Amino acid sequence: MTAWLLTLRSNANARRAAPVSPPQERLRAKQILSLHGRAALDFFKLWPDKSFFFNLRGDCFIAYSVATNLAIALGDPVGPEEEIEAAVSGFKRYCEDNGWGVTFYQTSPDFLPVYQRLGFKKLKIGDTAIVDLTGFNLEGHAMKYFRHKIRQLEHGGVRILNYDAPVSGETLVKLKEVSDEWLKIPGRRERAFSLGRFDPVYLRSTPVLTAEDAGGRVLAFVNRIPSYRAGEATVDLMRHRADAPNGIMDYLFVKLMLRCKEEGFKRFNLGMAPMAGFREREEAGAAERAVHLFFQRFNFLFSFGGVRRYKAKFATDWEPCYVIFRSALDLPKLGIALNILSKLNARQKFSDDIFCNG
């Protein structure tokens, strides 16, 4: 197995790459998202590391990248529901014509029957943590810790500041200091494909919420991104200094969720807790559970430490996420491919027009 993985890595860059999508295709994808977007993950489908496959009618698209000779589509196709199956079928043929394996990464349960009809298999890879903002407040025994932490930090001079886009160059310098410290913490690194990374062009285009001390030193920050699900708020980067006070991210998230509730949002998406296991009465075959255990035990695709426990502090619901695949041999390729794509994304230069207008 080890020799096979080394060979796969060494040959990865020799494989046929995905075509670079011209600006007009990105514009078309953005227009389709404005009509048919369904999820927070859809925001990352417009990033410059994605190529686009469109159905014959041109009203449905799949955002994807290629590495290790494997096409990885991000989430589900976007378009009218009646066109989803045709788009998946067409993309499957397109990948086969190019000699690529094909996977869909972080899909919802919505179109599982479509994938299964077309011969795909599913592997649950985690759950998205959702907070019901309609009932979110600081009252009651369950919120005692958060009330105490807010009083403690604010008594020490910590405060929340909101920076609307475009974020100033001076503020970006402060945010980069925090991000650089965070990246030095063991186990932290930039990821890509289904998440953003610290880039001044990107951060300048999004609202940012910071926790700052009495002297104006930024202790932690999150940046808000649009969700294509109506009534949903979400974030991307969540970073803090190595010496930030204990509970600083709890403080920041509570304040952000209260702010989002005041703005009229109904739910808050905290992102996926990877490989979080199967819930009671959740369907999963023996083979799926065995593969799931393999990835969880060997930490192949993700870093698991504490992610679910942290998000469970706030989550009122969990929504399953899946990898859709044809062959079990594509699953190890997927882990390597995501790592390759993260490194490629880290070297990519962004331009201001990529993130304008969402």
C-alpha cells in the first residue's frame, strides 16, 4: 500500500489537468448560483481553483478540480432539480472520456437517489453543524459558561469590532499577524477546495469580525461569507493568536450569532465536523462503516481532533455530508488529491475581480 501511494504521488503532476474555465463560464456559473444555489459550500464553487462543466441546456453546472487523475466535484450540481441527473450523467461521461475517475465531495443527502441510480456509491464523511438562531440567546443554565466568559473578557477590556468590506490595508496587516500565529500551532495549516485561505485580496472582499484587547490588538477573527441557502449565515476563516485568552473563540462566535439573529438570519452554519460517525437509526452499510473506520483511524483525509466537540457547544442540528464515488480505489486518491489541490491553491494569485459581488 505504501509503495502504491508513493507512486500515485510521484505521477500526480503527469496526469491530464482540468481545463481552465474562461471568465464567461465563471460569470454564467455565478448567474446560475443566484437562481439555484442551495448551500453555504456553493460560495467556493466560484473560486479560481475550479473548472466548470455545464449541462447541454447551460442552466446547470458542476464545479470541479482534477488531481491524481481524479475529478473532484465540490458538492452537488447547481441548477434546476429536474436537470441534476442529466448533469451528473454528462459529467460522468466527460470524466470517462478524459480518463479520470470521478467523485463528488461534501454532497448533501438531497440527491443521493440520483447518484445511486447512476451507479455511484456513498461514504459519509461528516456532519455540518447547524445552530437554530431563532431560539439562540444567553438565557438559561446551558448558557451560564458563555455569560461568564463574556463578562470575564469584557471586564478585561476585550471588545468586538466589525469591519465591513472592503477591509482596509491596515486591518489586513493585523489579521495576517493573527493568521500567521495560528498557522504555527501544531496541526493547523491552510486547506483549500472546500474552504478559503488567508489571502489579502480575498479577506478585503468579506466582512470581518474581530475580538480585540483594550489596546486595539486583534486577538481573534472570523470572516463572513455568503450562504446560498436563504436565511443562513456562515463564516470561513476562524483564527486566533497563540496567546489569546481562553474562550476567545467562544466569545467571538456568541457575539456573531447574536448579531446574525438581529440581522434576521434564521440559522448559522458552522461548517462540517469531519468523520463524525453515524447517528442512531442512520442508514450505513457494513462496507461503508468499514471504510469510514479506516479513514478515521488513520487520519487519512482530515484532522479530527476536537472539531466535533467544539462545534457541539453550539449546534442544535447536524446535517450529513458524503463523498460520492465509483470505485473504492478512488478513496485513497481523494485524500492525496485534496492535499495536492491545497498546495496548488496556496501558490495561486488572486485578482480583485474574482471576489467582487460575491
